[in-house]
Amino acid sequence: MRNLVNAIELPVIETAKAQIAKIQNFEHQFSLSEVVAYACNRLPAMYVTTEASWIERENYIRGQMQSEISDVVGRAIRSFWLEDPRRDRTPIPETVLATPAQSLARLQRILNQPSLQWKEVSDIVKQATDDTNIAANTMLQSTNGSYAGLEHSRRSQLNGTMRYLARTRAKANSSATTQTPKSIQDREFDLYMSRTDLSFANTIEFPLISLAYQLVEKLSLGMKKLANPEEVAAFVLNQLPPMYASSDRDFKLLNQKAKLEIGQEILKRLQKGIFVVSQAPAYMTSPILFNRFQIEQNDAITNLKQILRRRDITWNNVPSVVQDELNCPKPVHQPRHYLKQCA
């Protein structure tokens, strides 16, 4: 899990969603990812790695830059108004953009819990799997061991469980929606989840962060403790022009351009960044951004390994594992026919 993010992205995403929603031309389908990438390439990079630096940037952006963001997003929408047959809209591969937040977003859909957080995952999964297992066992008993009608029962019970969990979650959220403005914790969660279900990225992030880790790894033990690689990367990213892409083709082209055209410049800036960051490492005076979500994620994975009796669960495969468990419940007494069916 990376703990750096461009603080400008979330306000841009929210502004783009609001402006696109106002457009009455339903015949035209705008790509939110395209609009966000276009706008972020025309706004200053504001990468942060700690809660304090993010709050500072967040307050500045919303207080001083909202008008500029609105104008840039408007230009982005107008630029994509006319369809261009040459434009590539093939999404960036999910494997490139894979993050724990993406996995959490998939779990939200699987469990029908739009606001699900990592700290809630294990309890919700346990409730859902328990209910589906009970349904399977009940059907087994009612059919005297025959599994002819189990598939229909399993789906019906699962749907009922999901509806129940959704209603429970809706009640909890009803009071939260009346609280304005959002708390810092809620805003940080929005930031954490901001890229999920979107296909865009600053292509220069990938080679730069990788190189930052390589350079810091070569330092002495004492310097390693002072020079956080992601803080170094954020320092350099804020000095370079953004290179956002929203399609697979543009991502590959810009990634190659980043490596070829500004490779040596990146190396020099990273070396300077290591020196600057090591003099006053921000993480020593403020919590690392997203740190609590990472702790909650680790706890959730540990709990799920016990609940589902699976040692192979990771943040990357947990959505598939949970989906499989819900699709294939385990009654108390499992005949061989059922085990083969679910294998």
C-alpha cells in the first residue's frame, strides 16, 4: 500500500462528477477518468504523505483553488464533447492499478455495502457466510440429503442476507449523511477510495517511486530511517509536470517518455530529495497518510484467514475468496456430491 497521493485528485474528481451530472445531453457519455486526467495534467501536483500535510493542502485547495479547478474541469468536458475516433478508451489494466483500496471497492459491491471499511469487513463476511451456510444446511435437511434445490435456495438466501446487511448499513449511514461538513476521518477515507473504479494514473509515479526505493535502500541504516522513500518521491513529484493517462495506450506512451526524456533529471532530483527529506522527515511529527486503513486492512485479512480457514488470503485475492465462499456455502454435513460441485 502506497502512502502518498496527489491531494488535487479528490477535489478534481468531485468537481468533475458534479459538472458531468448537470449536463442534460444524455446521448453523450463522458469518461470521468478522461476528464480527471486532462484536468490533473493542467493543475499543479500536490503530493502528500502525512495527515498533517494533506490537511494543509486540502484546506488550501478548497479555499484558494476551487474556482481554478472548476474552470479546468469545464475545459476538459468541452474538449471531450466531440467524439474522436482516434481516441483510445481501452482502460489501463487492473493489474497496473491494483491497490488495497481497489480490493475494498470490490468487497463493497460483493457484499452490497457501499460504505464498507476494512475494520468492518470480517464481521460482515462472517455474518454473510454464516447465513448462507445455515441456508444450505436447512435445505439439505429439508430435502433429506438431496441437493437438487440447493442452488436456488443458496441464491435466495444470499440475496436476503445482502438486503438485510444493506438495510442495516443504511440505518447507520442515515445519521452520518446529515453531518456536514465531513469529518477529517471521512475525508481521508474518501481520499483513500478516490481512484477506485476509475482508470487513470500519473505515469511518472511508477518509475519514480521505484527508483526512490532503490536509492534509499543503498543508504546507511541511519539514513534509511530518516529518508522515507515515498516522502522523497512526493518531494520530486511536486517539482515535475504531471503526466496523467486514462487509457492503456497513453499510459504506455507516457511511461516510456518519462523513462527516456527525464530519467537523468529524476535521478538528480531524487538525490536532492533524499538530502532535503532526511534533514526534516515529516513522518516523525505527523502520522503517515492512510496508516490506520493499512492497520485495519491487515487486521481484516488476519481475521478472515481464521473465519474462512484460508491461509492464502491477501488483500489482492480477498474479493475472489469472499465471492467463492458466498457462492458455495458449507453446510454442517457435506456429502461428496456437494464437495465435488463446489470444487
